[in-house]
Amino acid sequence: MAKNLTTRAEDYSKWYNELVIKADLAENSGVRGCMVIKPYGFAIWERMQAELDRMFKETGHQNAYFPLFIPKSYFSKEASHVDGFAKECAVVTHYRLKNAEDGSGVVVDEDAKLEEELIVRPTSETIIWDTYRKWVQSYRDLPLLINQWANVVRWEMRTRLFLRTTEFLWQEGHTAHATKKEALEEAEQMMHVYADFAENYMAVPVVKGTKTESERFAGALETYCIEALMQDGKALQAGTSHFLGQNFAKAFDVKFATKEGSQEYVWATSWGVSTRLMGALIMTHSDDNGLVLPPNLAPDQVVIVPIYRNDEQFDAVSEVAKKLMTELRAQGIRVKFDNRDTHKPGWKFNEYELKGVPVRIAIGPKDIEKGTVEIARRDTLQKEFISMEGVVEKVTSLMEEIQNNLFKKAINHRSEHTTEVNSYEEFKDMLKTKGGFLSAHWDGTAETEERIKNETKATIRCIPIDRKEEAGTCIFTGKPSVGRVLFAKAY
Amino acid sequence: MAKNLTTRAEDYSKWYNELVIKADLAENSGVRGCMVIKPYGFAIWERMQAELDRMFKETGHQNAYFPLFIPKSYFSKEASHVDGFAKECAVVTHYRLKNAEDGSGVVVDEDAKLEEELIVRPTSETIIWDTYRKWVQSYRDLPLLINQWANVVRWEMRTRLFLRTTEFLWQEGHTAHATKKEALEEAEQMMHVYADFAENYMAVPVVKGTKTESERFAGALETYCIEALMQDGKALQAGTSHFLGQNFAKAFDVKFATKEGSQEYVWATSWGVSTRLMGALIMTHSDDNGLVLPPNLAPDQVVIVPIYRNDEQFDAVSEVAKKLMTELRAQGIRVKFDNRDTHKPGWKFNEYELKGVPVRIAIGPKDIEKGTVEIARRDTLQKEFISMEGVVEKVTSLMEEIQNNLFKKAINHRSEHTTEVNSYEEFKDMLKTKGGFLSAHWDGTAETEERIKNETKATIRCIPIDRKEEAGTCIFTGKPSVGRVLFAKAY
Ligand SMILES: [Zn+2]
Ligand SMILES: [Zn+2]
């Protein structure tokens, strides 16, 4: 099977689009901007969900489910939120169709017009805080630590599979606290949870930081984020966690009785990651041969391909393969034995390379004679023969080795593409020639940020939480600055 | 904590509504007909999902995700489907809001009217078969065995928590096959999977059967179903699996090349269960004291409540409780230790009774002296003192005992409420006095079915797959019949 994949050097964006389709991850649907997540892509997303869900539960959160629809009036209640979210969204205006009188199909029944339009949730703060009002009376009811896995819709004019789609899948955490301190700690904690997940499961290094005021979530007083760097030198925001202050509590009148008996507004956070993570995963590790998956998230970590010319050989090879499969599974490794007789080994090799399976094992009659198997790593494309007795141990250690290698490669790439720049000339030069993260001094004003963005398309990705204090001067205005921020062009 | 729960005898329907609210399972939201599934209710649903998902995967299915929205024109493509589904549904007509000129809030932007309206999926056959056309070329691409977990919307005028809501959560399997035989086997298999799940996890006995033509899913040639009987003698359809023939393949032009090279239409099935199962679970087992949960689905299978008067006693009791918790967890039992000092033991006892936790363990200073604990079963409300050494064994065996006891009780209730009737007089009498399943001869015509329904509100729930052949005469028309069918009033 020839892959015919555009290379990254030729056209990075085309390479990505082709890869998503050819590796059977997702495709566009008949509905503008909405994708179909195919079984292979969804299996990766399911693994992401399972790990994140476990991490959320380990930090004390519970899942719940809130309505898909939000009454239009809810959006008007929180002033800054309405500007951010109540704009490009799907509006339900009617609740019935009827047969067209001319027999041409179905038409909207104008008699079934809703009194108040319903918005398909772009995010659920409003409907959830409308609910929390009923759940919170006393300090004893706090904190509320709730998450929901859901689909959301934001009408997008230009869409790309996983990266920006009209409908996408995500989780949204919404917590309520008695104190500002607790809410801030929660928001910060979830940034760390996201970073742990990105680095240890996705093998994607991320910078933890806070957003500038103009890049914050609509309604947030502070937005924590994790920022990743793709192979083309563009940044990708991989997760955000917001400290919402008392804005939503005030908008939806959520108060609680303190221990001392006074009435106070509740403090809020919200945090989310979405199927956009799939885009980050694909773009961080994959190469011109196709997808490269970290073992911790690969639906199949190992695939065994039998080599044979006749039934007798197939039987002999199958016996060895099945025994090996059993042994590997006993070690908790996800193994697939591809015994389809509809495709040749070479076709299968290509297929699993394209699909990023971390380890491929080939077993043929000669291997059985010699007591060996051939093991191929997807990340380095290296192959070697291993004696049968050593296979389980080898594969087990490869799982960790490949996971670590991918992370190290990504870290190295990011280091190479993170540059301290000290003048606006240098900034523009680097942005053009090398891209990546540009660490630069900024005067802290939204105006400067906006002007740099307009002139270069680079935005402030974050103010890193671990940045060192360093006096300097803004690259754009020359005004004083207390530390560097990270600029980049971004997805 | 006084429960103030209406009894089943007083008002069954009111009892159900109160129980759902008081046991913290779900509540109505600010959006008409849409519910909020609260963390405790959602935790039960998550357990249902986990078991079903495992069963689907064990039978070879994979998960995927298809768009929330369906273009209106898709509904017109399958003639019988349009009448069944393209009617009471949420219609998206616009994709933007804007600030009202008078500053009163946000209004629909009339400039952002969709060319073709989008329907929020009431079920996904149309969008999925539109996709399958691209996935199926040859017999090698078949079967497609795909499931999706999703939210769906059907506009309902009268809603009840879990039983009938405008938005609900479900799974929908959609499979494509090369032959009629294979598709029929798949549809039948999934009915058995659903029945296994209902009986072995929910402890809800079900009758497996097929629907009469008039009760079939819109677009199906055969609908398999499982039917349960609630405590009030009304039936509840707990799951359906449809053999769709080639209807959707023809509507969406999905053909495949056979091994021999000819082009044929693909054969289809679809099958689903929803959050309605929560209603079935609640109504089958619960009593006037609250929820009763089968151990296999209870989020907490055991709760340990400490009894103490001072800190010293609390410390001593906690030590014992924690040790016991560790031992029980090592057996795979889900245990919660409720050490909140904000509520008294009596309040907690009531709370866990209301929430249906299968086993409650109380430990006090006297127990420590005597080396015992008090164990209370939720299903029988029996309490007994058990020596500390025997607790783990006792609780482990109670898990199975309670699960079996609930199933047996439900089986007995169903037997008592299943009656063979041989005349229309008897039929109407029984329906009024005893309710339940009425097993009766029917002449096989839609007309008779319709007339009985209009006169009595009883419908044919199913033609049981294991019914014995028995010549008889229709209770309504006296015409010949080859076997009995099950009638009941239904949810
Ligand atoms: Zn590079
Ligand atoms: Zn009864």
C-alpha cells in the first residue's frame, strides 16, 4: 500500500489534513464544519478520556450531565461572557417539522416557534450556575467539584479536523468554592493535572502559564493554560483552567451561608480540554511516514504480522504468534494479531506505520527455525531480530523507551525552537525564519500586545508560571518590563 | 433526616418523581423537558455504560462519533423514517446572535439564517448511512460494527425524569452487513446482550420478543425488544434492536462489490438503550424507604458509618473502619467511609437508605469492645451483628446474595402479574384490577391491535421469542391465532 502522503517539508498543513484522513482518524461529514470521528481516532480519544477521567476522580471530582440547550436570556446575565460566547452559535428556533404541502419533503412548522430561542451550548457556565443556585445553601454544600463530558458547538467559518470544528467533544469542569483562595488553588491544580496528562501520556511537553488579560476566557479573572509547540513552530493551546471569581455567582445569584451565618457569593472555576488534543498529539510526533503514537495512548501498542506462503506455514506461525500475544497481554500490553488473509505483509507493514502502532512484530517460517522474531519500532523505524525468549522483556521495555524517546524528541524540538529575543527586529526575523516560541520583554499593556499581533500575527501564548524575574525593556515600546513572556504564532 | 417520601400505595407516580429528586439522581433544569443528571445518578449511569461498553466490545463493536446535526433533507430520504422521526425535533435555523439595538440583551441575527435547517439528531441512521456510503466499497469492508454514545433530542410535550425527556443520553449501534442473515443475527444478538445486561447487572427480568408491525421502529423490518414489568404493573420497553433490511442502504445508496464482483445493497441494523434504563432500575427495586440498588451497579456497595461521642472514640472507630475499608477494597468492593462530623449517625442511616446503598456497616465503641460490627442490608432492611473476623467474607457473600435476591423478587413480582386471559372481558377485568402482562391470543391484524389499544390503553408489548405454538382464538375478534402475545399498559 503506497501512502502517497505529502511530506511536512512540502506542505505541513496539507500533510496534517491528509494524515488525519489516511490514518482513519476522522473525516468531514455532510454537515458543514462537523467531523466524523472514525473508530481508530475515537479509540485514541477514549484512552485520553479514560486517563483524564481517572485523574479528575483522583482529585475529588465527580461527573454529572447538564442540558445541551441554554435559553438565550441566560447569556445576557454575565456581561463579559455574552460577548465571548453568545455570538457564533447554533440557534434552535422551532421544535417541529411537517410534510410540505407540495409533497417535496419536510419543512419547518411555523406554528412550532419557540417563545425563547435555545442556544446549543458553546460552554456551560450559564446553565450550570443556574443549577448551582439550587444546590448551594450553606458552606456545608461546598465545594462542588463537578465535571461533564459533552459535545459543544461554536459556529466556525474555517474549520480543520480536530483543531477547529463547529461541533467538538470535550470535558468541562465547573467547581464552586467558599473562598477565593480555594478557587484559585483549584484552577491552578487543574492546569497541573492537564500538564501531567500532556507530558506523561501524550508525550507532549507543555509550558504552564497564565494568559494576558486580552487572551483570557470571557468572564475569567485569571486563565491558566498549557501551551505546546508543534513541529512547524506554531504553538497550540492544549488546555485552559479559569478562575472566574464571583462573576457567575453574582450573575446567577448563588450565595451560601458561612459558618458564621453571613451570606456570601460563591467562588468559581472552570477548566477544559477537547478533541483538539488529538490535533496536538498528531502534530507533535508524526512524520512523513504517517502517525506516531506514544505507547501510553496507542489503542494497539503492538501488532503481530504473520509471514507465510501456504496454510502449513500460516498454522505454524499463528501458533507462535498466539502464544506470544497471550504472554504480552499478561503483561498488560495491548496486542493485535493481524491474521487477515486479504492483505499481504508489505501492505500491513505500511498500514501500521501509517497508523502509528509503536511496535510491529513479524514472524515467518525462518524465524521459527531460528527461534527469533523481527521487531520494528515506529518512532525510530529501526528493526532488529530478537530471540524468542527475550521478546516479552524487550517489548515491555520498548513501551517505556518509546514513550520516553518521543517526549525527549519533542522537548529537544521545543528547545531548538524557543529563542530569547531582545529587539523587535530580531523578533520579526526569528518569527519568519525559525518560528517557535519567542521569549521577549513586553510592557504589559493590551495595546502593545494588540499592535504586535496585528503586525506579526504572533500572540502572547502565556506568561510562564516559572519565569525568572528579569528587568528589561519591551521589544516594541522600550518601556520597562519585569519578565519575559512567550510569543508565538498559534493554531 | 425524615424522608417524607410518598408511598407507592398512595401515589406510585408521585413516589417515583419524589424519589428521583430526593435520592439526588436527577432534576428538572431551566430548559423545558431537559434534565440535569446529578453526580449520584450519573455515577449509576457510568456503571451501566462501562458494563454495556465492555459487552459491545466483546461482541466485536467499536465506538465512533457522528455529528449532532443532521441536514433536514436527509430525513426525506427514507420514507417511513421521516414520519417517525422528522417531526417533533429541535430545529436549528440560525448560526449567530447579536446585541439588541435597544440594549436589552441578545437577539437572533436574521442575516445569519442557514440555507438548509439542521435538525438536532433524534437518532442517527440518516447521517451514519450517509457516511457509510464512503466507507463501504467491497465485501472486505464489511461488516461495520459501530456504536456511539451520544445525546439525542426528541421534542416531548409531557416529560418525566429519565422516562421521557426532550434530551436524553443513549448509545446507538449501527451495523452494516453483506447478507440478510448476518444482519438478522446481529439484531438478535444485541437483544440478547441487552437482556443479559438487564438481568445480570440491573437485576431486572425481561421478556425478549419482537414488536408487531405497528410498534416497530420507523424504517425497521423487524424490531427485537426487551420488556420489563414495573411494580405498578405497567410495562417498560428497556431496549430495542432493529433489523433495517436494505432500506437505509437504498436511501443513501450504499452498495458493495461482492466476492463475485456484483454490486449489492448493504444490510443494516441499529440498536439502542438510553438513560430510560435508570427509570427501569429505580421502579423495579425501590421501596417506600427509598432507592434500592443492585450491588453490580451501586456506585457505593458498602458504606461504613462511625458511631462516637467524643474525639477519642472517633479515633478508635476510624482506625477499625479504615482497616476494614482497605480489606473490603482488596476484594474489589466499592466502600465509602462516611466520617463527616456535620451529620449524626441516624441522619446518615436515613440518607444511605434513601440512596439505596446495598450494605451499611455501623461501628461504635461497644462494637470495638465486643469485636463486632452491625451490618444492615438495604434490600431486606435486616440488621445483624457480625464478629469482626467474619465481616469481609460476610459482605462479599452479601453482594451476590442481594443481587440474586433482587432479581428473584422481581421475577416473582412479574410471575404474579403475568396472566393468561382467554376472553376480552377477562382481559379488561385483569387490566383494571391487577395490571401486569396479559398473555392473550390475537388475530395478527393491526386493526384489532389498534382497537384494543383505543379501548383499553393496553398495547402489544411483544411477541415473545420463546412462546409456545398454541392454536387459539383472538380475544377481540374470535379469529384464529397461532400463539399468545403479551399485552400491557406501558410507560
Ligand atoms: Zn523544527
Ligand atoms: Zn404488585
